[in-house]
Amino acid sequence: QVQLVESGGGLVQPGGSLRLSCAASGSSDSIWAMGWYRQTPTKNRELVADITSFGGTNYGASVTGRCIISRDNAKRTIYLEMNNLKPEDTAVYYCLFYPNSWGQGTQVTVSS
């Protein structure tokens, strides 16, 4: 069973930046693909970005050019740097350890 601990969410003004972290621990010794998804009360959960065990990345259309996902395999941690944040980025952000281990989520609110 993989446990995920997310951190870094909060309130930020439009145009600001945030960095989310997700640390994995548990029984798995393998380094797997991980990613970030987000969800609002009115939208289905959507991909923000994910990263393979070898560092290949993929971004959702709504954040391309504004986010960078990275990983530190030694720490079993992934990071999501988000820049030029917009009010529509407001959501709960969930970490995923593929294929189906989810974190508890961290709230990101973009508001003035």
C-alpha cells in the first residue's frame, strides 16, 4: 500500500506561483509514474501533469506553458511548480501514484 503526502497548497493571488509536493512511501520499492490531477465541485477530475519514472512529462491543455512537473527519485517525491495562476486554477489538487493510489488532496485557491 502506497501512502502519499501532499503539501504546498494555499491561497495565492492571480498571477502568483505555488509549488506542490507529493512524497510517496509504503511497500512498493519501484519507482513508478506519478502525476497531479485536480477537481472542482463542477468539473470531473482532470490531468494537470504527470511524469514517468524516467522523467518523461505530459501536461493538461489548460496548464501547458504555466506548470513544470519534476521528480526526485531518491526522495520518492514529485513537485509541481505552477506559475501565472488564474482563478480557474482553483481546485483540489490530488497526487496519483500510478495506477490507482491517490493522495488526500490539497486545496489551491487563486483569488484577490
